[in-house]
Amino acid sequence: MPGQDMNKQWLDDAREVLRMEAGAIDAVSAALSDDFCRAVKAILDLDGRLVVVGMGKSGIIAQKIAATFASTGTPAFFVHAAEAQHGDLGMITRQDAVLAFSHSGETAEVIGLLPVIKRMGVPLIAVTGKKNSSLARHAEMVLHVDVSQEACPMNLAPTASTTASLALGDALAVVVLQQRGFSPEDFAMFHPAGSLGLKLMRVEELMHKGKALPMVAQDAPLKDAIMTMSSHRLGVTGVQQDGRLVGCLTDGDLRRILESGELELARPVAEVMHCSPLTIAAGHLASEAVHLMEERKITTLFVLDDDGAVGGVVHLHDLLQAGEA
């Protein structure tokens, strides 16, 4: 096990790396210019897609930024600069724009794409640390990654520069998504799987509807309500009149009726139902349904459509299975 002195040295070294990388991001922030705004507008005005290119460590950053744009409403994809020179360049059309990452601005594989990009008249946005580089000179917009010192003690391994490039790409993507008015519902559409998508699912995607919706008329006998509740196995049945929810009957209500000794199966369900069942709009997030159920200590919510008619019912178990609670 290392001694205390060695532990302290390691922590000091780690904090110095983090300080330098945070400083690199601050420098990029201070260097932002009108070219950043022009790049935002160029991406917003695209009829095609944003093609993100890079090589090596910059290529890894470029791939992540392409994924961020694609998942937030901007059609985008990554093209490996070397593969582009062997056929993949055919994926770029005249309706597209190119976002190129190269810290030196002289990466041979990236520079080799410039003649075709310029011939096609495709807008070029450069993310580079060298304003006077070949890439910067041929780009319509230059996003300067103003990093003079890497966190690597030899000033060789891309560290601070890649962190700053990643942050700059994220800033570009976030400003674009904000201008598009990208919403949580839009995000859910692009993330149908995984915990992010599940947390952004809407109630209408998880509710029981149609024949799976337990409903009886308000003049139905209690016996029919019990049979409906039993067959649907949700612990509740809604009571409606002219398509409108006027009440509900739960398994807890049945227990109380049984304990009272006043169980009359022919009695109209309207006489024993809850007259003000809790509801939620179909377009609300499933997480909002969970919050309401936990707050009111219930397990089901009836779902209303835009016209106030009953569209379905959602159960806490459905939300648990979907990862919402």
C-alpha cells in the first residue's frame, strides 16, 4: 500500500490536471466570437445533415458530438476522416454542413477532405487550436480551442485540448437545441430505450385502455362493478356517465363495505363509489404520475384525454416495471 506522502502526491497531481482542464474550458469560453453565432445559424438553417469529422483523439470527441446533435434534434453523423477518403465521403451531400475537429488544424486525413468539401460548396465549421492552420484558413467559421498547455506533463498527450473541444462541441449543440425549442417530450422520442427514455415516457404510453380499461355505468349494480374489477385485476373500476368519469370503486372500498356488513350486490354502484377520483392528463410525464401517487398514497390514476373523457387508467405497478419508480 502506498504511504501517506505518496497518496498526497497523487491527489495533488490529480487536482492539478483538473485545474488545468477547467482552465482550458475557461479559455475557450473567453475566446468565443461571432463565428460561434454564425455556426449556430448555419446548423439551424441546414436542409441536410451535420457531418462531423475527425481523426485520433479528436475523432473520438467528434463522434461524441455527432451523437449529441443527433439525439437532440439535429440530424448528424460521424465520418472517420481516413475512411472518408476511401469512399465514405460519398455520404456528404450539398445540403449538408461539415464540423471538423483537428487541434493542430493540419491533420493530414482531415486536410485531405478540403478539396472535395470546397468543390461541393458545403459550409465548413472548424474546431481547432490553431487560427492560422490550413483547416482554419479554409473554413467559413472557426471555433478556436485556445489551449496552449496540455495537462500531460510532457505537453504531448491530448488532454486539456480534447476536454475543451468536447465542452465547446457541447455548447454548440446545446445552443442549437435551445433555439429549436427542443422539449423533454422530443428528447423522449429520440430515447425510447434506457433509463432516460423511460423517465420521459408519457402516461398515455403506459396506461390501460380500450378493453383493458375497467369501467361500468353509474347505474350498474355493485355486482357488475365487482366482476369488472376482478376481471381486470387493477384493484379499481371507473364509473362513468356519458363517457365522463363520475367516480370509482376500489378494492379498499369493497373491504370497507364487507366489514360494515352492508353488502348489497344489487345496489347501484353510484351509491358506494368515490365521487372525486384522482386523474391525470394523458400527455403528462409518467414521473409526474408517480409523484402524485406517492403524495396521495394511491396505486391507480385515471387518465383523461384533451376533451376530459376517460382514456385509460395507469397503475403504479406499470410504472415500476417501466423503471419510473
